[in-house]
Amino acid sequence: MNKKPYRDLNTYFRSLFGCRVHKVTVDAGLSCPNRDGTLSTGGCIYCNAKGSGTGAHRQGISITRQIERSKDRIARRFKTNKLMAYFQSFTNTYAPVEHLKALYDEALSIEDVVGLAVGTRPDCVAPSVLDLLETYAEKNLIWIEYGLQSIHDRTLALINRGHDYACFKRAVTATMNRNINICAHVILGLPGESRQDMLETADAVAAMGIDGVKLHLLYVVRGTPMETLYRDGRYQCLGKREYAELICDFIERLPETMIIQRLTGDPHPTELVAPAWSLQKRETIDLIHHLFRERNTWQGKFFEPHASD
């Protein structure tokens, strides 16, 4: 039984497979239209040159070896071998479909890999790619994770996202009814956004009928335009309690069926500029749980099924 005030990923996996399942990050060496010159060369203002990746592909480490290495570590620590291959770095549908098939096939060929989670942009999902993912969904658990970040076009333009909210909605519509689970990534604390702006994003995500959400803190990474904004005094990071309160506010507005895949991010200590507290992941999650209890609230408490985006 899930004792948390929200539907978490671990409980979801246990309901499907009867055991713990771990997502393993895979670096497939793909690029991004927001970095290769198609849209831009600078990327989103918070994203560094690694694109949230591990650098494994640049080191010549195959997908198989990446997964097997993680599999060994997870088996020792958690006594389970069941894995989801999470294609995380950059845009993991941004390649010819034949190349994508080879990458996905390699991951799914590994024993005990039960499915794929594919991180991508909503402007990089051709019908042929969705058709490919749909074929895998016949035997495997398939998630596609779309970077939304905010529903506000002024914010998306400010962070150099390279697409608008309408693009995200089109991608969701194209993915629906394919047996592919949809997760939206949302960042709290984006420049210029108020609490009301962020809650409007929560209401819109809640109304779309998608399956999951990942919530991230905007932290400042070295070597990004965000670092310049921060050091020039033009951006102030959220405080820990402020962020925790926003997480509760956000989740209260989501339907109880939606899977909360993440409550905060994992900045690399050597790359982080601010806020320092974002390295305290366990303490932050404990604070969020404390606030849920203190406020006597839970996922879906203020969800309005007929709310309009």
C-alpha cells in the first residue's frame, strides 16, 4: 500500500511488476535541434553542454555496457534486476527512425530490461517515431517524457526553449491512444514566473489526461546563460521551503491517477552554482512530506476535472 500522499513511481512499478524496478540512465550520443543549429546553438538557458547527460557515449561506452554496469550496482544494493532504460541525454527521438530502432532494440535486448523511458522534446516526435514506440508497447512498458517546463509562451521564449505550448499539446494529442505513457517535465522557479503562473501550469497539466509528471527545481549550472543572470543579480533562486510549498501546491491540483515521477532534480556538485540546498535531496523530500502532513493535504485535493487550460 502506498503510504505517501501522492502516487509515486516506485509504488506504480510494484503494482505492475510486483517488485522494485529501477530507471537506468542511458546516454545514446544524440543531439538536440536547440544546439545543433536547427533552432539554436545555445540550447535552453539552464542547460549545459552535457544536456543532463553522463558523458558515457563520448567515453565510448556502449548502451549495453552502460546498462549492465548499472544493473550490477543496483542488484547489489537493492536486490533486484528489473530495469527501465531511460534515454535521458539531450533529445532521444532526434535521429532517423532506423538509428533510433537500433538504439532501443539494443536496450530492450538486455535481460531484465522491462521497458523504455524516452526523454525528448515535443517538436521532435515524427509519426514514424511514435509508430516505432507503439510496436514496443505491445510487449514492454513504454514511457515518453516530453519537456514542457511551463505553459506560458513568454517563459518558453525567455528560456530559449524553441517551441511553444501549442507544440506540446500537439505532441500529446499525437501520442494519445497508442499505449505509450506520457510524462511531462515541469520546472518550478523559472525566471519571471509567479506562484500563480506555476499553478496555471499545474492546472493545464492536470487537465490533459497524461499519465505522469516530473517536477524539477530550476538550479543554476556553471557555464550557462542562467549563471550570468544569477551572478548579475537578475535571477534569484527559490528557497528550500518556498520550493517545497510549491510542490505541495502543484500536486494538490493533479488527479490522483497521475504518477509523480520526481519531486526535485539531481544537480552535479561540481557543476552547481546555486542554490546550495538543492544538493540536499533527501532533506528536501523529507520537508515536502512534512508539509503534506502539516497541511493535511494530498494529491488531487484541489483537482478540478473540468478545469480548462
